[in-house]
Amino acid sequence: MSEDLSTEIIEQIDSVILEASRPLIICDADGVLVEFMTAFEAYLEYRGCYFDWASFRLVGNVRRRADDEPIDAGEVRTILDDFYKEKTEDLEPLPGAATALSAMSDRAQIVVLSNIPPHAREGRARCLERHGMDYPVITNAGGKGPAVRRLSARADAPTVFIDDIPRNHTSVARAADHVTRIYFVADRRLAELFGPSEDSHHQAADWTQAHAIIERCFADRGF
């Protein structure tokens, strides 16, 4: 059902070289492979704002330091876009991410599926490569289910999806329920805001746990 995806996203997905016989890992980046919120909070401070942690929604929770008032949706979008233009390549890796993926890369193929602006795709790829995670990057928009469905349809082997946003697990559950879903939230503050993900199969707090879950998933399927 490609109508759920833009032509640009379809072209990105179809340009990735995949082997049908090898397991597939589809992995988010912000908050999963690289640290996001700490860097974004520092950038908000630079822009005279802060995040008040009332909820994860950016609109309403990004406030001006000067008067504690929330900035409007347009300003939030501008700041977020500027952040990705200026800071994408500077994000730091999460502990264990590169090691775990490298350990699995001999038998599994890895694709990074990230909800970032298209203009940040090359910067994201350079950032990940610099940190030992040189894998194809696809920039998505909205729920990740349609993209995961199209990617997983090209693999006749287990597919694992890793993400830190519950709604993305719901999207994948609806569009590609055969995919094993791992809810990975490295930032404890986000974990408390989000709570559990009802549409994921597993939960991991770090890459040691995530790695073990993926290895079990592959072994249980004979890979």
C-alpha cells in the first residue's frame, strides 16, 4: 500500500540494497543510536528557551526563559529545523549501540529509519558513520508502519523494529504486525513520560538488553 508513503520515501527505501535471505534490523536513531534530548535542551538554552518536561509534546512545553511562556507551533518548528541543520552531525552515540550493531551485522542487515527533515539525511549518515554505524539512512515522516511494511516485504527472514516512541510501535503493529517490535527508551525522563508501549513485544533500557533480545529473536527463528 504505497499510497501511505511519499514518492521520496519510497525511492529511499527502494534504493537500499537488501538480501531476502538475511534478517533485517530497522532502527530509529534519535534516543536509540544517538543522544537527542540532552543536545536539544542545550540548543533550546542557546535559543533562549527550555523544555519543561510536562509531556513529550514540543508544542506547549518549549518555553521562553524570559517569561516562561510557551512559544507557538511555528516557532517550535523553526527551532527544531534549525537544530537539525546545525547539530545533526554533532550528536553523541548512546553507549553500546555501535558495538551491538557491529556484532550482529555479519548475519543481519541494518537500516536506520529516522523521522528527521530530508535535508538532515546526509548529516545523520555522516554522524552515524563517524561513530561506527555506517548503515543506510531513510528519512521518514509520520507513523513508521508503512515504511517498515515496505522494507520488511523485501526480507524472507525475521525483521526487528527498534524505536523509543510508542505511537511508532502502534503504527508498525497496524501495518506490519509480523515484525518483532522492541521498545527502547534510553532516556529515563522520556521513559517516565511515555510509560509502557502496549504495541511492542519487548522493552529494553540499554543496548545490552536490546542486543540480547534481538539475538534471541533470530535464534528462535533459526537464524
